[in-house]
Amino acid sequence: MRLPLPAALRKPGKPGANGRNQGPAPADLREEPAPPPSTSERVLEGTKEGAIDVAGWVDQRTGASGFLTGMLYRKVPKGTNWYYTLGSATLFAFLFQAITGVFLAMFYTPSPTQAYGSIVHINNDVFLGEFVHGMHKWGASVMIIVIFLHMGRVFFFGAYKYPRELNWVIGVVLLILTMVMGLTGYLLPFDQRSFWATVVASNITGTGPVLGPYLADFLRAGPDIGATTLARFYSIHMLLIPGLMFALIGAHLYLVVKLGTTAPPWLKAEPPKAALPVERVSAGANGGDGASPPG
Ligand code: HEM
């Protein structure tokens, strides 16, 4: 089936099979003329053309198709395997958390007296509330697991080496931000468990050298956990860190596309096609006569 995409976005066809007229078909193979399209077919066709016009209009003004074609049809190294999908799995988990989080924020109240009640309300009364809340809660653990697996893949494949060091550093910051998301999200239900877990976490933070006590005070918004702590955790959890993560993931993916991915370490690089045969090189191809050893 041909997708309704502007020409620039379509995958280029194979040579000779790009839809050009290849000459008239023999008389016995010619098809009967097609019946006139029904109303629903015409509406469908009109809708498709409308969508193509809109996409073409946007494309002319943004040049997005060149970027998308380059990104979607870029070459990947031989040996690329399932381990390379872990980065995209992390991206999917992040986007999933963002979407479910937006729906939860529509019903959640970040106040010490109402937070727990609003979570009970989401779970018991809101349509699909318990489902979305559960997805967000379990999705947080899934994201931590896949981000570590992705980091492991990058490490064991040596993909952090030149010229990808900066992408590794961006990744480390993303890992820290993901864990801060977990910490700040844990307090939000404001039940006994989340309250005391945050007391423990902020006490541990306070034992850090030099900056520890200041950081703990900043997180708690004072010496104790209270209403301001909850407001602070909420704004860090749903505004500050997601904003930073969107920007950093953008930079991370830009570098992935620009530098390409690394081949698995067990694959040996093939010699360039035009390279001299090994015997000629060892026989002194660079100026030697082949009879005496190169000196
Ligand atoms: C929100 C978190 C993250 C997202 C959405 C993400 C996404 C991706 C994607 C889609 C790729 C390309 C496909 C692949 O190799 O799997 C990639 C590659 C890469 N990622 Fe991440 N990543 C994240 C976190 C990390 C972390 C924690 C590290 C390491 C500390 C890291 C380091 C790298 C490096 C070095 C590459 C290039 C790999 C190569 O060239 O083969 N990323 N990332």
C-alpha cells in the first residue's frame, strides 16, 4: 500500500521500479477500465489529498522532510541488533511517563491535606484513573531498568569512546535526572510511606560532604518536611526535570544521528575495496621491487 506522504518523505523506490510507465501491457493482460469511485471512496481520496497538502505546506515552510528522510533512512552499521533498541525503549518509557503524568496532574492536588485524598479519588472515582496511576508508578521502575540496560549496552560495546564522549556525559546527566524524578515523585502521594522515605532520603543527602546539608535544606525547603516541600517536589517533578530532560534527550538524539551508532565490538572492520592485496603490500608495493625486503 502506498502511504499518503509527500514525495520527499517516501522511501526511494528501487531503480527501474519507481512507478514510471514501462510501456503498454500486452492486449491479453490489459485490465478492464475501473468502475467510477463511490462517494465514500471519493471522500477518502479527498481526505488523503487534504492531508498531503497540509504536510506539503508545512514541509515547504520548515524543510522538515529533508531532516526526517535523513534520520529515518540513515544507514546503521552491520551487526546492529536488539541491544540497540534499548535507547529507544528508554525514550518510549520517558514519553509514556510524560503522557500519563499529564493526566494525573489534571486530578492531583499538591497540598499536604489534600494530596492523599486526590490520589484515592484518582484510583477510585476517575475513569481509568487507577490504570493510568498504575502505569505511571510501574513505568517509573521500567524506565530505571531500561536506562541502566541501555547504559550497560553502551559501556560493553565501547560506544562511549571518541567521538561519543559528550553523548556519554549527557547520558550520565539524564541518568541522574531520571533518579531525581523517582525521588521527587515518591513523595507526591503524601502517605506514611512516601513521607518517611523522603525523611530518610533527605537525611542521607544531608550527610554528603560540604554541599550535603545545603542540598538537604534546599530539597526540604527548610529544616522539616512540610507543605513547601511538597510544592517544591511537585514543581521539580513536573516542570523542572522534565523540561531539562526533553532538552537533553534532544541533544542526545541529535548526536546519535550526527555521529551514527557504533558497530558491535566483535565485528572486524572490512578493508576498503580499493586497498592493495596483502601480498603486494608485504612484497614492497611502496617503492620496493618485490624481490628484496622493503628497507
Ligand atoms: C532518558 C534517557 C535516555 C534516552 C531516551 C536515550 C536514548 C538513546 C537512543 C535512542 C540512542 C540510539 C540507539 C541506541 O544506541 O540504543 C542512544 C544512544 C546512546 N546513548 Fe542514550 N539514552 C538515554 C540515556 C543514556 C545514558 C544513561 C547513557 C550513558 C551514561 C547514554 C549513552 C548513550 C551513548 C554513548 C549512545 C551512542 C551509542 C552508539 O553510538 O552506539 N544514554 N541513546
